[in-house]
Amino acid sequence: MLGTTNSVRIIELVNPPIITHAILDWIIHSAIRFELKGESMRKKMKKQ
């Protein structure tokens, strides 16, 4: 999911802002969210 900081940065890059809001709305609401369980690969690699 996009954080507020990322959303604001994207809005600054694309003009007019109303188009940017529409694009972000479409991306966020059509996205599939899933959660992974277990230890992260970065932690596993760091331990080695």
C-alpha cells in the first residue's frame, strides 16, 4: 500500500493533481493485498 509520503511525491510529479488522484485511486483500489508469514528473507540472509 502506498504511504502518504509516496502519494504526495507522485502528486507533485504528475499534473494536474486531479488526474493523479484518479490514477492513485484506481491503483490502490484495484490492488491485491496479501500478507506473508514467517521471518523475512533479509533477516535470514543477514544471519548467514
